[in-house]
Amino acid sequence: TREWQLVRRPQGEPVPEDFRLVDTERPDPGPGEVAVRTIALSVDPYMRGRMSAARSYAPSWELDATMEGATVGQVVASRSPDVPEGTLVLHGLGWRDVAVLPATSVRPVEPLPGLPLSLYLGVLGMPGLTAWAGLFRVASFTAGETVFVSGAAGAVGSLVGQFARLRGAARVVGSAGTPEKVRWLTGDLGFDAAFDYHDGPVRELLAAAAPEGIDVFFDNVGGEHLEAAVSAFREHGRAALCGAISAYNATEPPPGPRNLTQLVGKRVRLEGFLVGDHADLRPDFLATVPGWLREGSVQARETVHDGLDSAVDAFLDMLLRGGNTGKAVVRLAPD
Ligand code: NDP
């Protein structure tokens, strides 16, 4: 089988030479184990953190070891009666074409008639639950409020804006990195306003897009976006701090927002969160989002790269070039 390994810890922006694709002998599954052939694997921003030796919420990857991540695949050999051959499963050992792991470490999933299984890596998986938990629980969004989401054309951000619209937001505003993404947000996704953050100071762009201010900020980007949101907040605003991708390749600590004193008078709450702490919301989430998807109220766009060879490119394209619209995935085999 073939697997991607981390061979060097990136300094600043990762480069292809930090990774290598190796051929290895995978053992046959032992008692209680299954072998899963990858159909699609996920590349996600948090993986940048796992490449670094610095402590963060997910443990660092070992050097010269195969990387991990969310994957959907099909069981091709099984020594577990609970997960027979042919079962479609989700598991956490991505970045390889075949994984051998305990049957207790895989989660069986239903086929999605007419839809790709890779949606379990996006709208129906971790990014979808992140959008749901961050918007509804952490930011306590309620109907009639104005929501601003950064990284709005990405996997999580594009869902935040759509969920807010479907649940009665007064106004949904997004920022993204290209004019095409901005058009997608205000066109297909029904955002009320969107801007390209390269077009000027974010504070000014946001003030123009949300002239009455914002109640909720869902932050995927950090830095200048967070400072702009602090200025735009109305009283009792809330921010769900989901990520700060603008700083993931920084070699020096980035400057913090310079206007935090405004939080006092405005009584604003900023709260960081991790999706893993909100697994109890999954039943709610799964009771609603698949229906929205089937009826076409939610669009779950993907940017698909083909083949295991393209996995590092797919990751770098997402992290460094904003090459993805919607969820970045790597497809290894047809569903
Ligand atoms: P995305 O699909 O949004 O992909 C990353 C996007 O980030 C790129 O497409 C790019 O789009 C944008 N980007 C890259 N560099 C910058 C920059 N310097 N400034 C502004 N935007 C930039 O990824 P996800 O939806 O998977 O993740 C979004 C965020 O959510 C990340 O910060 C991630 O770490 C976080 N996250 C947090 C979780 C949690 O539990 N807290 C769980 C899941 C994700 P563009 O063209 O617009 O620049």
C-alpha cells in the first residue's frame, strides 16, 4: 500500500519536500481488525498544527510516520463479525490507500443515494458539526441577528452562512479571498453581502457590508478579521473563535486585535471552542442537515483532487493558496 509521511517539520509555510509517499507492506487484518480501502480522504487546516512540534490541541505527528486524518472507505477484508466486508465506514487513518485498524475504530455510514460519500468528510462530518456547534451553541445565534463569517467560502464557513440564513438571520455577511468566491456566496449561497478581504482594510469592508453592525462573528481566520469584527460588534455580540488560519504558518506571534477594550462597553463575549467537545449535538445536527441537503436548501460544494499522489498538493493548495471552494477532498476511488 502507499502512504504519505511527514519527513520534516515545516518552518513557516509547508513545502512538498516536507512529505514523502512511501510503499509499505500492510499486514492482513488480525482478529477484531478490518482492512479499509480509501474512497476519499480529507485535508484540513488543523493538520498544519499536527506537523509542528509545538503543543496544540491535537498531538504532533511523529516524523517518518504515516499521517492521519478523516477518511471514508470500504471494508475489503474483515476479521470482525460486527463490520463485515463491503461495509462503508468513516475512520481517522487517512493519507493512505488502505488502512488496517480495529473494527471498533471505524464508524459505519449509510450510502448517500445520488450524493458522494465524501460528504461525510464535510457537510455531514466534522466541518458540518463545527459550523452547527459554533453558530448555534457557542455563539448563541438566534433568528433576527446579523452574522459575519470569515473564511466564508470554505468547508466550515460556507455552512455557517447557510445555516444562519436557514434559521432566520436578518443579514449574513461573509469574507473570502477571491472575486469568484464572493460571487458564489452572494449568488448561489444567498449571503446578503460578501467581500474579498484583499480589497482593502477589513474593518472598512465589513463596515460597508454590515452598516448596522453585527451580532455574531464566526471566525475562521483571526488577525485583522477579528479586530474588524470587534469594531463592528453591536452590544451583547458574541464571537465563536473556530480557527485563525491567517496565523497558522506564522513564525512570530501575530499582533493581537488592538481594540479589545471595546468589548467592555459593548459587553461582547469571545469564546474559543473545539468541535470535539460538542459531540452531544450530533443527533440534532443529523436530524436537520441531511434533510436540508436532500431538499437543496444547503449546498455542499467540494473541491476534489484526484488520486493519493495529489494529497499533499491538495493540502497545500487549500492552506496556502485558498484553492478550495467548499470542502477540499482527495478522491482515490469511485463510491
Ligand atoms: P477551509 O475549507 O475554509 O480552507 C481554508 C481556507 O482558508 C482557504 O480556502 C482560504 O480561503 C482561507 N485562508 C488561507 N489563508 C488565509 C489567510 N491568510 N487569511 C484569510 N483566509 C485564509 O477550511 P475549513 O473550513 O476546514 O476550516 C476553517 C477554519 O476552521 C480553520 O481555521 C480551521 O482550523 C478551523 N476549524 C476549527 C475546528 C474547531 O474545532 N475549532 C474544527 C474544524 C475547523 P480564501 O481564498 O478565502 O483565503
